[in-house]
Amino acid sequence: MKILMVCLGNICRSPIADGIMRKLISDHRLDWEIDSAGTGSWHVGEAPDARAQKTALGFGVDISPLRARLFTSRDFDAFDKIYVMDSSNYRDVIAQARNDEDRHKVEILLNLVEPGRNKAVPDPWYDEKLFVPVFRMIEEACQEIIRRHKA
């Protein structure tokens, strides 16, 4: 399984999701590939936001080696599933889809735990009090990915 996590700048939400998934697949001894990307190019090449790194590390997840990159249409070929953090990311990713196969790979992450609600993972960039709740939301959805695979 190859999974891509996508948010806006690829420095807060998607690297947290990337790190959580890497830890879970290691814990469950799964041979999966995980990556993350952003729909905007502002932070390409940068490490995750320091607040995201601190929060993740507090939960035992080291995201410091990750670097932001831009989502491209080539990602549809490289990944089996693409999880986005909100409806804006969904629209941006779907806009690059070349066909129905590409479109079917894309899902809003929190629909895994609240199906059909299209609930956004809030962007903690503007409110640092959101980093811990965001981590927990993402972790719950990532655990659901693992549960579905094991079922």
C-alpha cells in the first residue's frame, strides 16, 4: 500500500499524518510507503513547522527529517490512496486528476472516522492551541486506515 497525505503547505497537518502513519506501519510491521505533499508551493524544501514537530515528538513521532514538497499529477501514479485534510485540498487535488481512477484514490481523511461529513482537519498554523487536537484527530483517522487493512 502506498499512501500520500496532503494539506496546503505540507508543513503542519500532512507531515503529522505522514509521521503517524510511518509509526503505525512500523508498529504493525507493514510494508507500506508513506509520503506527504502540499497543494501550495510556499514551503517546498522546508522542514515541518516547529510547533508540529514539537507536538508530534511529544507523542513519540519524529517528523523532523520530512521536507515539504508540492503535490503533482504524477502522485496519482505513485500512490494507491491520497488522503487530504480539507475540502479545499480535495478540490485542488481533484483538479489535477486525469480520469476516474485518479479521482477514486482521493478521500478527505476525517471521512474515515465520520463518513460523508467531509469534516476538515483544522489548520493549526494560525492557532497553536490546535496542534494537539489536530494530532489526535489525524491519529484516530490513521488508526482507522490500519483497522480497515487488518479487517
